[in-house]
Amino acid sequence: MDSWRGAEVPVLPGRGAEVRLRDTATGGLTVAANGLRATLYACGITPYDATHMGHAATFTAWDLLIRAWRDAGHEVVYTQNVTDVDDPLLERAERDGVDWRGLALRETERFREDMVALRNLPPDFFIGAVEAIPLIDAFADRLAARGALYELDGDVYQSRAADGEFGALSGPGTPSGYSAEQMTELSAERGGDPGRPGKKDPLDPQVWRAERPGEPAWESRFGRGRPGWHVECAAIASEYLGPSFDVQAGGSDLVFPHHEMSASHVRVACTAGPDGHLFARVYAHSGMVAYQGSKMSKSVGNLVFVSRLRADGVDPMAIRLALLAHHYRSDWEWTDSVLAAAQARLDRWRTAVLAGHPAPSAAPVLATVRDRLADDLDAPGALAAVDAWADQVLNGEPSDGNDPSSAELLIRTVDALLGVAL
């Protein structure tokens, strides 16, 4: 699957600091990259209604990570999947009377266009579930070879008992601290089938779904059908990044079951590398974006779309600044006033860099933006540093070090590290 074209990133003087992220599994700040090669897997969209502000906030957060990593001198390898066959997609296609393939293609292209407009850098590997079915099938065969799978009426499940570390991300003793009962409830809410009779354990994840009438299906070693959601990401991540990589990223609603289950699949199927890790070293999760009093949700219908705002003439850089005004881990609500404040900030920054007279040095701004991004991607703190510089310029405040090239460095800093084109 084709990715999208990336914006050119200016080169900045010096080098940024190592990024530390709040690891969901431990609750502690952890250096995000384990070596020169920095690896990221971000769970992507199910393309039946894209791109709303929740999507945009999540992928813009990981874009900050990529920019900060590159600024720190890392070689970044970024993989993102697209779940282009799944129950929600098929249900939406049936509801609208359209072919599911066409729906997936249309919404994936809309997502690409929105990512370009928001200036989010593209993944190196942008992999659809359909194109990945052969490697998912091969990955599932490794699970079978470990004796971890069983069949139920043609469907194939992984036994939770095969993974002695199940719950390492979200179970008792972790910051999430979900009990078995809470996990069961979340599984039912988020696409699982814990109540299905015949399962060995309610939390056993489905690896392969046997063909149903009217549903798409592909050949596999288990017969015709299609893959489960969690094994999709496990197979793609381990194929393109290896069985151990730096950061698994996604929305906080993916902590359980999706990220727990994906990690479980890899722990069972793969052998740990030299660092002793399997799957992600660090788990980063973004908060939820609400609208009209509740979390943006396709089921509720309270979605604000990037493409719709763009069609209404909203500057994508104002949308990006609205997203960056909130720390990526926080829950927040999209409102007209949030967008208006972002547009006012953008206007003020652009006015300041075009002021046409010597301005305070932007070197301290660059240092502060680097420092804030290294501290768990503190975008609001980074924006505040640029605000202070713009205030000095526009308010005519005296400065010890007026620099004729300051505006140019400010523009490059904001572009390279925050992704905002002035």
C-alpha cells in the first residue's frame, strides 16, 4: 500500500536531546529509542470514516516523536497498518450499500490527503491487512507450531494460557491495573467475543475467522476466512520492525485488548532478541478527544473531520496547532473556541516573523522546544516558548540580543520540530 508524500524538513543547528516517553506498562519515563535506529509501530485506521480529530491528534503526536528522534540524530523506521478488512468496515459498507473495497480505498485516500495537509511525516511502511494476509498466515503458523492454537467451529483462537506474561501491559500490577472482570468487559465492548460458548478462556483472542456467507475470505492453512485484528498488528510489526522494537503507539482505548493481545501473540510466536525484549520496549498512548460532551465516536456520530474543516476553508496549520495545544496523553474536548484560539496563535506567529525588524534571538526558543519535546512530547510547553518570542517581537519589548536572522531560525524551528509551516 502506498504511503503519502512527506514535507521537506529543515535542518537545524546542533542536535536535540533523547526523547523520553511515559511508558504505559510501567508508568515511568523511559528513553524511547534504544540505539541509533529508532523504531515505531503506530496502529492505523480502519478506513470507513476517516479522519476525525481523534485520529488527527493521535497521528500528530507520533509525528512529533519522529521529528524529535530525527533531530536527535536517529535513523527512524516507522510502520503503520491499515485494517482494511474488519467487521466495522463491512458493516458500514453494507449499511451504505457500497462495496467494502471501494469504501476502504476511498477513506484511506482521504486519510492520506489529511496527513499531507497536516504535514505529518509518512511511515516507511504503510501496510494494509489485506496485502499482509500471507505474512499473517505464516505468523499464525508459528503460533500453531507452539501448540498455542485451538479450533472452535472452524474459527481459530490462541489460548491465553500459552502466554505466561499475559497482562504485562494492562493487568493487575500495572498502571492500568485491569482485573480479569474488567478485561472481559472491555473485550466485549471493543470487538472481542468473551461470551462465546466453547472458548477455553473468555479472553482467548481470535487468530482466524472462518468464512461466513457474504463475507470476504482468503485461503490459509486454517481454511478460507480472514485474520483477527490483534494478530494483524503482531504479524506486521514483527515482519517490518522485528520481534523487538522501540515504541508501540496508539490511542488509550487500544491498551486493552488490542495492544495486550498483539504483544501476547508475539511473545508466544517469537524468540527474544539480544536485548531480551519481545514486541515493544515502550508503550505510548494518546488521550481521547471529545466533542459535544462525549468522546468522539463513530457509534455516537459526534465526529469532526479534518477533511470537512479543510473544505470549509480552515487552515490546516490552525488545525495542527489546535491539536498541539493539548498534551498527547490528555483527554480534551474539541470546540469552536479551541480552533479559534489556534487560528489566533497562528496569525500572531506569522505576523511576528514578518515584522521586518531585528528580533530577539531564536536560539533559546530552539533549545526550549527541543527540551520540551524530549520530556514526553510536551507540545504545549513548546508552543509557549514560541508564544513568548512572538510576544517580544510584537510588543516591542527590549532584548539583549537582537538578531537579523532570528525570524529565519524561528521559522525553521517551528517547521522542523512542530511541523507548522509559517
